Amino acid sequence: MPATVIIGGQWGDEGKGRVVDYAAKNSNIIARYSAGTNAGHTIVNDLGKFSLHLIPAGIFYSDKKCLITHGVVIDPLKLLEEISMLENRNVDIRNLTISNRAHLIMPWHRIIDELEEKRRGVNAIGTTKTGTSPAFIDKVARSGIRIADLMDKEKFREKINTILKDKNDLITKYFDSEPLNEKLILQEYEEHAIGLLKFVGDTMSIVQEADSKGENILLEGAQGSLLDIDTGSYPYVTSAVPASIAAGACIGVGLGPKSISKVIGVFKSYQTRVGEGPMPTELKDSMGDKLRNQGLEDGTAEYGTTTGRPRRCGWFDGVLANYSAKLNGMDSIALTRLDTLSGFEEIKICTAYEIDGQIVNSPPATFDELNSSKAIYEDFAGWQEDVSEARQFNDLPKNAQIFINKIASLTDVPIDMISVGPKREQAIIVKKLFD
Ligand code: IMP
């Protein structure tokens, strides 16, 4: 390969987990390189259905190395819960390594996430309240605590002692809320340190060594490009650094840009968003409800993996998809959830926006402009057939083929994989993603 990035092209929840699960077969290493417990994917395989937030979707291949790198912020309790859940379901996790440079989500991050959202009132961002963005903010403010600090009892105590004073001042004096107890935090995190110890290592050296040997490395993105702090729908974005776009993968694992040989963008066949913020193709009517609830029977309806919130649903936004394809330098697209579109009389794709009477083909920079953008649609005849058994492009109804070809032409990127259901085998490989 050697290094391939799998990135979400929309606002997250595109189905990256199942694409990583597929691509992991051809990889020696699978590394999750950004975000925190705010992310979540669902994977369905021979062992059942799994919801993962931190551990790479490649964990189901026991012969692959799985890494959580320094680009991720880790809530140790959530990670230990995920580890035990996998162990209890007989998944071999001995090949998991977590970076000693990764930052920790601390109890004050979760509390500040909640309090900040309350303070924002009508301007709330709709965060996941997992403490993820506050942990990234502290990382950049240079007041974060890293896994390496957690492993050094004395250093950890010193850090907590200094930082907690400031955090408690913020919590009590600014937010008028209850202070956190130092002793309880120490007790809890010292237990976490024991649980995590055997997984801690230098993930950067592992990746760099594999790269120098020409091994195949899969870099697993979290969230979606439109949630990126610089290029997303600011301020309705996440605070993760490195960026939630493909370029962030190099920073998040510690590789140079020349090591990346392929970028695979994952898009849903329609648009979803959780949390607040502009969404020009949102359907606030029964059509949106239909998109959200199509998967109720098989447990794939559009409700958040992390928070359970109903996802906002709408038609595929070709303006944002083209933007995202360029932003990430996509070589290939994996289009997911085509099966959800079966049973619609008519399907739409947004091909441009109208803003103040002007037609535009790329997203505007400001919240106000994006929020007032009127989607201009191209209409497509739908299909009634169940596509979940299709395994070749030609097995798909003609109207579905026309719809897919339009997405390829709008993004100018070939659609190489199409998923038609949650199970591993429910996919059409139009062109092999790897040689
Ligand atoms: P935060 O990352 O929890 O601060 O949330 C900021 C915004 O990103 C909110 O709109 C969240 O709903 C959204 N967000 C964060 N992680 C994900 C994800 O994995 N999928 C979809 N949306 C997400």
C-alpha cells in the first residue's frame, strides 16, 4: 500500500467501521489516529454486532497489530470497558497498543463539556458530552495529562494537584457547580493505570518501523471531514487536533505525507448529522423520518452509536461531497447504506446551493451563509427492489446504478465499494481497493 487512510466524507457515522473491517484483511497494522470517545462505529461480523468507540475496527483480526495513537484522546474508563467487552466476547486483544503520548480525558473534561453546553444555551453545539473536545482544548493549551504521566504515579499526583486547583476554580467560580475530589480521582485513575499498563507502548515507533519495511498500514479516521475544526461547518465542529481530514492522519500517527499512498472516502448514500449546525439538505418531514427509521428492524436505524440521539437525515449533498473529496484527496469512494434507499418513489441529490439569489457550487465559509443555503436538487427515479443480496454492480436496479454514477461524477472519484447491508458479505466490490 503502504499507508491507506480511511476517512469519513460527511458529518461522521458514514459506516467507516465496516470499510475498515473489510480493508483490515490486507493490512499488517490498523491505527486509529484521531478523536476520542465521541466517535463510535458499529461492526457486524461472525461474532455478532459490536459498538466500538476507541479500539480500531481491525481488532477482529488477531494477527494484525491494532494501535490507538497519540492523535486520540483516551477516557481510560471507557477504554477499559471496551477491552473487557471484547474479552468477554472472545475477541483476542493481545495485539492492541495504546500510545504513551496520547492525552487523557479527565473527569473535569466531561463536566466542563456539560457545563459549557448548558452555558451556550440556544447556541449549544450539541456535543457528545464525552469530554472529548475539552480534552483536546487542554492538549493545545498545554495543560493536558498524557498516558505516560498516568503510568508514573508520582508525576501523575503532581499533575493532578496542580491542574485540579485551576479546574475546580473554573467549575465552582465560573460555572457555580460542585468541585471535584482529588482523592477520588487519584484512586480511580491509579486503578485505570494498572488495567492499561500492559497495553501502553510507543505506537509511533511501531508505525514507522512497519513503514520502513514496506508493510501495509491502515489509518482509521474518526468522525467526518465536515466536523473538522478548520474546514468543517465552524463553529459546529469538533475540537480534535490533528484534523478530522486525511492530512491529519500523518500527524496523528507520526508518518510523513509521502507514506500515504491511498485515501478512501466513506460516504453514506444520503446525509446525516447529529448535534446542531447547518445542514442544507435536511428533511424535517416524513421523508426524513423514513430515512431515519428504515433500519429499525435490523437495528441499523439512524440513532447515534455514542449518545443514542436521533440523527438528522436528508438527501445526499453533492456540493459538500465534492468539497470533501478535494479536501481529502480521495482516490476511491466506499458508498454505504444503499439498501436504506430502497422503497422511495423519488430520490434527490443536491448539486448546488442558492445563496441570496446566487447559485454556488462550493460551501460558503460562514455559518450564516451555509445555514441560509437553499439546496438545488436533481431528481432521480427511485427503486423498489431489495438490494441487500446484490454482489455485483450489475445486480443493482438500473435506477440505483444511475444514482451511484451521479455521485461519482459529482465528486470526480470512482465508487469502488458499495455496501448494501450491515453484514461483512453485504458489499459490492466494484474495483478491488487493494492490489
Ligand atoms: P464533540 O466532538 O463531542 O465536541 O461534539 C461536536 C460535534 O461533533 C457535535 O455535533 C457532535 O454530535 C459531533 N460528533 C462528534 N463525534 C461524532 C461522531 O463520531 N459522529 C457524528 N458526530 C459526531
